[in-house]
Amino acid sequence: MKKYILLLLLLPNIILGQDELNLIDAIKIGIWENYEIKISKQQKKISAINNNWANAGALPSINISAKREEVLSDQSKNPASFIQEKLRSTNYNSNANVSWTLFNGFAIRASKAKLKKLEEISSNNAILAIENTIQGIILQYYNCVLQKEKLDLLQKVVTLAKERLKYEQTKYDIGVSSKIDLLQIKNAMLTDSANIILQKLNYFNAIKNLNLTLGTELEKKWIFIDSIDTEIKVFSYDDLKTSTLANNTNVKNQYYNIQLSKEDIKLAKSPFYPIISINSGASFNQSTYDIGNLSNTISNTGENINYFANFSINFRLFDGGKLYNTLRKIKKEKVIHELQYEKIQREVIYQLLLTNDKYNSLISTYQLKQEAFNIAKTNFILANEKQNRGTINSFMFRDIEIAYLSSGISAQEAAYNLMEGKIALLKITGGIIQEFNR
């Protein structure tokens, strides 16, 4: 939970209405505003409140009560009554009682340990919510950057197409160009313009998805100032495996479940021990009687005080075997948790293998696609010059232009996939919070 506190202390001194947004500030806003984190924070507080000795049963209970009773009995017209008067009585009763279980088969200590484990699980769940939020923000932030880069690429191509269209129109007007070439350029420009409209929709939807995760206004617009992180890191698989087994949040949660089972076994064993408790208290009673004309002849007030103290030892000798069956059942549940722990470890390591292999493949894919894009970009520039000089026709140029667009989009997606693979490794090894806690 220390990591969670550190991130909250890093609440950015930024205004949510600003236009520019970098990744670190986006993460800070999400940590503060995301609803899942807010919910997990409140659940953590509830677990902390529950973790006390009173809920474990270690502290005594003290009860105080007081009561006043007014009774009126009209016997003045009752010939059968020995005292033919209006009889009034006022009673005051007060009680104080202290009950304390001194020993109940170590159940108090086991209950307290269980409450502590539940608080640790709640803290771990809060960390898991932070990890998921950070991962979601990173992917959505860079997805916005990706969609913007795609949009810029299309707009660049359309801008060049407009210039070519003007040039080709001039050539057509003076009779040195065919109408086919003119229409081909116009058709390509219109197709790419339609793609720009769709790409703008993708970009704005990506921003809305980011705002939803951040917990900000859905219509908020941002200027994204960070580029996609394409830094290539080479990880040692052995180090990744060690970190995963030690820090993966899901593995930790299952480990805590095993610890809870151990405390449940202790609680199940507690009825086999005697229960020692004390109970003490006092009671006070005062009664006042009003018996009409006789009140002056006899005393009409009575008081009494009672004290008591009990010391008890209870020991269950036989209950038909229910306790033994319960204990055997809980022990079997502990075995199940241990098997699930081994299962989760194997599944996490398997996922780590896949993620690590995928990341290493993405490194090669990214490098190849970047090289391919550089070639396509050079080819597009050369083709644009040749098309302006009329050495290649519009159909050949369009093929080169489409190759340039496809290669550019593919290179951008490869950069995004590389980043996504790296973030997945950080998430599975439990290091994503440390990586962005700067």
C-alpha cells in the first residue's frame, strides 16, 4: 500500500481543463479520479476499521441500563380491597454489567490475525486496481497518439494530393495531361478524404475512452505531447520470473488466501478448548409508594442494591462429531487453496513466457516495419517528383502512395504493439507502479 500512498502524494498541480497532457500527468489524474481506485480505497478503509481487537472478541463488554416505572391502581371503590385508596408506585431500576471472555481456545488471537490478513488482501486489491488503471491509461493514452499519427499521415497525403490536383488541372487545361490522370488524382484524394473523416472519429472516440478511465469530462479535448514509447529494453527471463513469483498481485492474493485458511483452522480448533469468562455487575432498585391517607403512618420508600460476580468455565465434551467434520472440511479447503496457489503460479509463468516471447518478436517486427516505412517514404517522395515531371502515370503513383500509407500505418501500429508488449511485461511482473512512480 506504500506504493499507493506515494502515487497519491504525487497528485499533479495541473488544471483538469488544460489542453496539453503528457503520460505522467494522465496517470496522476487517473490515480486521483478513477472510480475503481476510489472504490478500492474505501474498501481498504473498511478493512482497516474492521481490524481491531474488539471485533476479534478480546475486549470486555459493558452494559448499563436504567428504567423508571409509574403505576397507578385505583382501589378506592373496590370493597374487596384491603386498602381502599388510590395506590401509586414509582420504581427506579438501574443495572451495570461487565462480561469478559478471558480465553476461548486461542480464537481471539486467530480472529485478529484473520482480520489483519483481510486488511492485507484489501490493500493488495487496491494495488491491483491501481495497476489495472495505470495499464489502461498508458494503452489508451498511446492509442490516442496512434490515432492522431494515422490522422496526420492521411492529412499529409491529402495535402500533397490537393497540390498535385491543382498542378494536374493546370496541365490538363493547357492540353499536356489526360483527363484519366486528372480523374485518378481526384478520386484518390476523395477516397483519402473520406478515410480522414473516419479516422477523426476513431481519434475522438479514443479520447473519450481515455477520459472515461481518467474520470474526467468525456468531451474534454487534449493535446498529447508524448510520442509512443519505442525504447527497446532487453529483459532477463530469469529476473522476470523471479519478480513475477514475488510481486505478481494475483499470486499474492492467492498466498493470502492460504494464510486465511490457516487462521480458519485455528478458529475451528478453538471449540476443543475450554472457554473461560467472567461476568460481574450491580443493580439498584428504589420503590416509592403513595397509598393515600396511609402515607403518613408507614414508610413508603424502599431501596436495595445487589452485587454479583461470576467466573465460568465451559467445555464442550461431545456434539455428535460436528466439530471434527468442520475441522476436516477446513483443512481440505486449505489444501485446495494451496493447489490453486500452485496453479496460479504455473498459469502466471506460462503467461510470462508467452508475453516475453511476444515482446521479443515485436522488437524485430518493429525494427523491420520501421525500415520498410523509411523505404516506402523515400519511394513516395521520389514518385511524387516523378509524377510532377510526368515520368510516371497517376496509376503507378497511386500504387506507391497506397504502399506508403499502408507502410506508415503498419509502422505506427508496430510501435504501439511494442509499447503494449513492454507494459504487459511490467504488469505481470508487478513492476508497473514502480516504473511510473517518478
